[in-house]
Amino acid sequence: MKKIYKYSLLSIAIGLILSFTGCEDKKWSEDYDIKWPVPQISSLSQKGDVAIGSEITITGSNFANVMVAVKGEECTVLSTNDAETELKVLLPRIFEEGPIEIYNVYKRWSESTDLLSPVYPETKVSKVNDIPAGLQFKIEGENVDIITNVYINSENAPILTREPGEILVNSADLGLRPGQLVTVSFKSLSPNSVPPVPNVNVVYPFIEYKELAIWDFEDGTHAYIGEGSATVESGGSDCPGNMDKFFQLRAPGYGWDKASGEMTSNEVPDITTFVNPYLTFAVRTPVGSAGYFQMEDQNGNWRHFDYGFNTGGEWMIISQPLAEGWEGGDFDPRAFKPKLGFKAGNAGTQQDVDIAYMKISEGFYDGAIQPGDPIGSDDRPARIELMTFEDTQNWPDQVNSGNGETIGALDNTLRPAADQINAFNGSHFYTYGDDGSLGNWSGYWGNTLSVDTKSHYLGVFDDAHLSVALNTGIGKGQQYIIIRMYQYDEQLVLVRKFFPNNNSVWSTHQFSLFNEDLENWSDDSTDLGKHYKSLKRMNPDEPIDRIEIIVSRNDANEIVLSMDELVITEGPRY
Ligand SMILES: [Ca+2]
Ligand SMILES: [Ca+2]
């Protein structure tokens, strides 16, 4: 994003230069009669079609301290020779057909007569990562930085940062729910069209608590200019979120009449990867005194935090949404250039204030959350993966001990050559075939897939759903699969049956684990057994012992059934 940001600044700069050049030329020459050097381009090492990001040599004159652009997009200057007659630059990764433009510090510029026309490479998306609902996620691949649009279920999702190997995308404001499966699609400048990626998981938003310091004073320096005694002191580790050092000002105050001083930053904090940026700082005023500052944006906005600080010698943390509370017109958080104006305000003649840090935090920071903690207190897992078949070593072939036939195997082994499929998620799945041994409506009881689930506490979910993706063989008709679940040391046995018939297309099948009546297969030969036999639902506060999949014959239909991603999620998947 740094680059993109620079581009937009450059465009503004160029716009200003262009709009002023005409009249300024005249004024300057009249007033000063100085011949400012003008960069001149005599030739380019390449013209016409040229690969994006490639190196190009520009020959000409007066190439000292220049900015180079192509159709307004900045190039990276690699080198300038001593005679200032030759420049080597890297073209940007995204630009439109146009001339090379060179600008110098004297607001003089010229452009090449030859035009450059971008040639974009193919874009390949290799991985779309899980999407934490409402937060950012990564898309990986080759030349993914020339993707111009990302869509989640056809809704545009803004791209936050771009590198050739990965882009970061924001999923905020799209109303995504954890557990949902979505399709991510793309528009790219590449000559190829990039295929959409289906079945991307939306998961619980666990994000790293992160922050960006505007000033933390830990290097012992401060940027205060003004009256009074301004120092950096040690011993502020009692302030939550602070390391050790803090800024200390002891100065006279002038109420609202004038400022005692100011603290200015030359940096624009790069908040592009923050989803929910907050302005967060820690202040303290000595017992019996007070002080105050307002926050300003050097672009012309300002904001207040009450109108005076009086913390009685205790540290106070203030954390507010960065984009809110500004006066003085529209505030652009991406261009925010911080400055503190130390006008004592309601602190009157006092201007005694300590500042431990001034930072941008991800979300509200109250000092209780330590950087590195997950945000929020949600302890629900993103989703519980029971069978994904990516751990291939745990899924050996299923062999019918009666006849020695292989009836279950990973991937396409048991699918007809004309009916090979890709995994629903990841690279692997599991398939059952037909050995001709089963009677109608009977199952492979000796060859079930089973997973131990005792360690998962499902009470954290509001409505845990179990879902599995199924894919039936082309023309094989309806298939039959039984999900069998055990609770209370396997005394309670409940089942849910599915009859998929999707002709070689994956579809997800799901049910509510605890909020839906299920078929009861418990053994009722004892009194306790009779009790379990009377239940229709499992208890969400008790662990489920085990979940088992039994592939069966649907009437006389030949069995070809693949499965993938048996997972537990919050709520249905769509
Ligand atoms: Ca500090
Ligand atoms: Ca898989």
C-alpha cells in the first residue's frame, strides 16, 4: 500500500505542478530572471509494448533530483549517472499507456514523445485464506497485485495492500457470518481471466492486537517545541501499555488564548492494514495541577478530548475511533499527519502533562488488553475440522475384510476415469466405491470412518452445526450416508441420514447438532438404556464422544460417493 499511497500523492503533486506551471513561469522569470534547469528526454531504451515493472533507461539532460512517472504513476529511480544524462528506472506494476514524464524540484518537467504501453503477465491465484468475518484476509499467488477487484459472493471487497505474491483484502461491511462458505472472484489486468475460488471459509474474527506508535518516547527524544521544561523521563512502566519512558511538560498555561507549544510529526502513520483504527494515548497530570492538548491534523482538522486533563497523578488512557470527532471539515485518516497543540484550555494557567505514548491501535484499547492478545473475548474456535483428508496419512484405504476388495480410498482412486473431481477444500478428499457385496439398503459397517471428538467443548457455540461436503458419481443416482454420533460413553447414539444426488458436483449437507431432533439408535436393553433411547437430542454441555460416517447402499444404486470437510461451525454454512 505504501506504493499506492505514494502514487496518489504524486498525482496530487503533478496536478499542482501542471496547474501552476503556466502563470508561475512568467512570474518567476520576471521577478528573478533565473533559468531553472528543465529535464529533457532524448531517448528511451524501450518504447511501445513493455512489461510492467521492467527496467528502462532514459537518456537526456538535467536529470538531477527528478521524479519519474509514466502517465502519472511513479517509477522507482534506480540510478542516475554523474553527468545527470542517464536514468535507470523501474516501471510501476500498474499504469496506463502514456509517455515517460520527468519532474524536477524546480517544478520543471517534460515528457517523452515515445509512448509506453503496459504488458501485463498472467495472474494466478494459488490460495484464498480463510476470511475472519469482517476483517482482512490474504490472497496468494503470482502477479496477484494486478488484480483490480476482489468480490466476495459478487460484493466488492476493497484491496488494502498489494505485492506480486499476495494481496490483503478487507471483508468489512459485507455482512459475513462465521461458518459461511463464500465464493471469491476477481477482476485482473492480466490477459487471462482468473477463475473464481468457491467454498472459502468464513471464520470467527480472531486478530492479533496491533498498534502503531506515533510517539512512544522510548528512544529518549521528543518533538515538543515551545515554552516550559520539556523532557523525556524514565519510570513510566506503571502505565498500562507503556514500556518505560514518557514525555513530561511543565509549562505555563494560557487558557484558550494561546498555546504553550506544539509537538509535530513528519510522518503519516500507515494505517492501511488496520481494520478499525483507534487513536489511543496515555496522559497524566500531577496531583493539584492540570494540562491539556488538542490533536490536530496538519491537513487542517482538529479534535478535543474534553477540554482539560486533570488525572490526579494517575495515568489515564483515552482510546477513540481515529476517524471520528474531528472538526474543520472532512478528515482523511489515510493522510493524517499528527500534531499536538498544547493550549491549556480549561486547565487555565497550568500546563503540566505527561504523555506515555500516542498511538494508533487496532480497536479500542483500555490498557487491560496487552498487545499480542486476541481481540475480544470470544473463545469460540473459528471452526472445528473433523475430517478434511489433508492429513492423508490418517486416512488409509478401507478394505473389506470379507473379500479383500478396497471400498474406500483417498481422492479419485475409486472414481471412474470420466468422473474425476477436485477436492471441495484443500487438495484431498475421500471416496467410497462399490464392491458388489452389499444388499439393498445395507451399509459398510465394518469400514466406517470415525473421529474422536471428546476434546471439543461445543457449549461455546450458540447453534453448532455439523456439515459435510458430498459428491456423488455421475449417473449413479441417489446415495445414502449415515452420520452416527455418540454421547455419554457411547450410551446415547443418535444418527442423521443424508441422501445426496448431485451428479459429480459438491454440495454441503448439514444439521444442527443440538437444536434438531435426531433419530435414536441407542441400545435400550437396560433401564439406563431405555432412558437414553427416549432422548431426541444431545446435550451441548457434554462432549460428543465420537462421530462416525457409514456409507450405505441406496436401494440398488451403485455406490460412488466422495466426501470432504466434515466440520462443526457456528450456525449453518449458508
Ligand atoms: Ca513510552
Ligand atoms: Ca480436503
